[in-house]
Amino acid sequence: MTTLDGEHIRMVEAVLFAAEEPLDATSIAERLPRDIEVEAVLEAVRTKYEKAGFRLVKIDKKYAFRSAS
């Protein structure tokens, strides 16, 4: 188990912002170093943006940033 840190969050944010369509956790993990616990980082990203102008949402089994309501 690795420590969740800001660098991991930034990596996942970058992958999601650059994606043309929602990505599943496996697709996100394939773009990151092996030691990153993707599900934990996705939860941290979701929490980080829950009160922002956009949010991390899970659509079916895929993740994407969307405008907040």
C-alpha cells in the first residue's frame, strides 16, 4: 500500500482532463505508475472538487469531470 499524496492526485487529474471520453479505473491505472491505488486517488479527487464549479462523476463504471449543477 502506498501513501496517497498530492502528486498522485495531480496525475489522475491530468489523465482525466486530457481524456476525450470518460475512463474506467483500469484505463486510468494504465496511464500511471504501478504503485498508485487508483480507486483511493479517485475518491480523493472527487472529495477535492465536491464544492467546486465542476465535479468528478462516475458514469456507469467510468469517470469524468462535469460541470456542477
